[in-house]
Amino acid sequence: MASSNFTATTVFQLIKDAISGKEIDYTKGSIRKAIILLSIPMILEMCMESIFALVDIAYVSQVSTNAVATIGLTESVLTLVYAVAVGLSMAATAVVARRIGEKDKEGANRASVQVIFLGIAVAAVVSCIGIMYPKEILQLMGAEASLVEEGYRYTQILFGGNITIVLLFLINAIFRGAGNASIAMWVLILSNGLNIILDPIFIFGWGPIPEYGVAGAAIATTIGRGTAVLFQLYLLFFGSTRIKLALHHIKLNLTIMFNLIRVSLGGIGQFLIGTSSWIFLMRIMSEFGSEVLAGYTIAIRVMMFTLMPAWGMSNAAATLVGQNLGANQPDRAEISVWKTSKYNAWFMAVISVLYLVFAARIISWFSDEQDVVYYGALSLQIITAGYVFYAYGMTITNAFNGAGDTKTPTIINFFCFWLIQLPFAYTAALLWDWGPIGVFTAITLAEVLIAIIAILWFKKGSWKLTKV
């Protein structure tokens, strides 16, 4: 048994190995070491995504309140569409991790190609809808006429170039399933680093490049992520990773594709439920005006700064579960989940306290409008009050998904989001006249319930028998 005590030198070496991408067998040795090696690049990856989200909203907030609200409305709809990509990414991580755990690298290669094919098909459909109907999408979300006119180009460009976001997401899921978390991290650093540099150039104009306003944020995103996708494809074919593609892999394999679709259906279902709930919440929030909507959007972006790293840590649990089940070590898989959940909960507890104390000051960094700051701070305080529960909920549901059991989180999400969160939010906000507080409270209530139910279900152990 490996020692559970880490010296400063050992910790430094672990961090170095995690960032450099040193490949190890995650089905053997210290579980704590495995969690650290997987979590560090995943956390840094998600931190980079969070930093970009904050920088993006900071730039756009200088354009107008409508511009900020446009991003909130557009991304709420895009999240619904990307539920399909998220479901496929769950299947990719589960299947690739299982094949790697079984020492079947050729099977992992074949699965990776089919995931990419499916992603391209999804993106093509989304592009057509977004290019043709951007104004209608914003109108459907309850946007005012002035907001539609100012922001529809952002919606059109982001939807039209969504293949860059879909493939970036799916290929990184492949790398994570294979245990190459550091590659996914460096890819996202490239993508979002370019976005941060290009954002002010296209939003405000620079040299020969005209001022595009909020649409410039979409242009920067598409260019940055498109460049990263090309880098991903280069690594898949010519890099030194566990996934090594060749020309003979580039063909349809309906057996593998249908297996991926089967596994992804639960993931698609759970995220369709979760994201459609978010859209309805945004629709309720739009009843209270652009200032409230802008404050809520800024608060969500701020929360993503900490939710993304926590999600990154929970992704480590998914990879460990998949690979250890593939190696026929279900008990090791379970221990990995509980340890990861505990570490995640400590992190989220500290962040929760910081947000509760400094909410107004944090929101004021992004807007100086009194109502925007007030409602943004209020949402930040109420929602983050349940952060410790979020830590357990996201880690355990990701563990189910890593095992290929995407059905269980779907059922949990359906009950907590559709049967509890939405009815409560509507009733409290509009019928009981709680206003936006009703929506914020409903979000916290649902996430607490998800954590409790997920823990009870996980202890049953049926996920250990899932076949992928």
C-alpha cells in the first residue's frame, strides 16, 4: 500500500507530472495520487474556461446591458442544443476509459472516430437552424425588440460556427477518457488564450478590423476554438498519446456508433432535462427586466469560475471509474469516487464562504449599475449557499456517467429539475411574488436534492454492473 503522506517534494513532482502529461496506469497504485494526476489538468482546463467566460463578459459589459443579456439568452439555448454533444461526450469518456482499462487501445481508437462523426452530424443541423433563425431564437426567449436587433448577429455567428465548440468538447472528452487529461488542458489553454486576445480586437475594433460589438465576441470564440480543434486533430493523428488514429480508422462502424448512441441517450436525456430547466428559468427571469437578467447572467459567469474547476475534479472520478471497471476493480472505482467527492466538498466550502461575504463587490467588477449589482449579488449568495451539496452531486453523477450508467442521473435530474425546481420557481417567483429570489431559491433546492438522492443511489452499487 502506497503511503498516504505526501512531502512538499512529492507534491511538486506530482503537479509537474500532471501538467506535463506523464502517462500512468490509473488502475494500480495510490488512488490519491491518481486523483491528483487527473484532477490538476482537469481543474486547470476548467479554470481556463472560467477565466475566458469572465473576461468575455467583462468586455461585453462595456458594450451595453443588452449585449450581456444577449449572451445569457443565446447560451441558454445553445446549452440545450449542446445537450446532445454533452451526452456524446459522456459516452466517449465512458467507452474510451473502459477500453483503455481493458488494454484495448484499438477499440478506443475506433470509438473515438465514431464520436467525431456523430459530432459533425449534430453540428451541421445546429448551424442551419442558427444561421436561418437567429432573431426568432432570441424572440422565443422573450427578448425585447432592441435586444434582438443589437444581438442577433452574435446568436447567428455562434450557432453557425458551433462545430468548433462541439468538436473541441468531444475530442477533449476522448483525451480525458484515455487518461490524457493534460492534453485536454493545453488544448483549452490554446483555445481560450486566443479568445481572450481576439475578444477586444473584434468587439471594439483594432486597425483594419472594424468594431463588431457583441458579435465580435462570437467571432473571437469561433476563431479561437477552431484553431484548437485543428490542433486536437493533429495530436490524434501525429501526437504521442494513448489514442493514435490512422487513415484506416476513418470509416463508419455502425456497431460502435450505435453503442455510443445507446450510452449517450441517457446523457442526452439528463442534460436536456437540466438545460431545458435552465432555459425556463431564464424565461422566468426575463419577466423582471434586462437589469435583473444581466445581474443573473454575470453571477452565473462568476459561479462558473468555481463550478468549472469542481466539475474538472469530478471528471477525474469519471475516468477512474471507467478505467477501473474495465480492469475489473469495482471496489477501487468506488473508493475513488468517495475520495474525489470529499476533496471537492472542501474546495466548494471555502469558495461558498468567499462568495457569501464578497458577492456585491465581485459583481461590481463587471457592472456599476445598482440593480444589476444588487440582483447579481443576491443570486450569487443564495445559489452558492448549497455549494457543498453541489460538490457531492456533480462528482457522483459524473461517476455514474463514467461507468456508462447515464440512465440513473437522467431519472434524478427529471425528478429534481422538472418536478421540483421548475414548479417551485414559477410558483414562488410569479404567484407568491418572491420575484427573482424565487428562482434563486429553486436552483439551490434542486441541487441539494440531487446530491442527497445521488448519494443514496450510488451506495446501492448497481452502477458496477453496467456494460459499455
